[in-house]
Amino acid sequence: MSLDRQVLLFAGVMILLSIALTLWVSSYFVWFTAFIGVNLIQSAFTGVCPAALAFKAFGAKKGCAFE
């Protein structure tokens, strides 16, 4: 799986996890969802994604979006 797909999968899983935590644990987990959204917006403008950097460090195959 390429780096791009890993980042998209990770973002989707984290959003669903944060929604589940908001519903079943505490409404304060909505801030986690907001943090994920802000991080996605930031990476769209800057091209820097912390998750992509971490996946690169673990040896993920290069994709076209996060070079």
C-alpha cells in the first residue's frame, strides 16, 4: 500500500474513532475530531503531513501526493 493510501486510511479511521469516542465516552472528544480536520486542512495548504512523515520513517512506499 502506498504512502498516500496509508495516510488516507489513517485519517478515515481516526475520524471514525473520534466520532465513536464522542458518542460513547465524552462529548469532549469532539475536539479530537476538530484537531484531525484542522490537520487535514493544514496539510492541504502546506504539503506537510505529520502522519506521512511517520509512515515514511517506518518505510512506506512512496506515493505521488506526499513526496
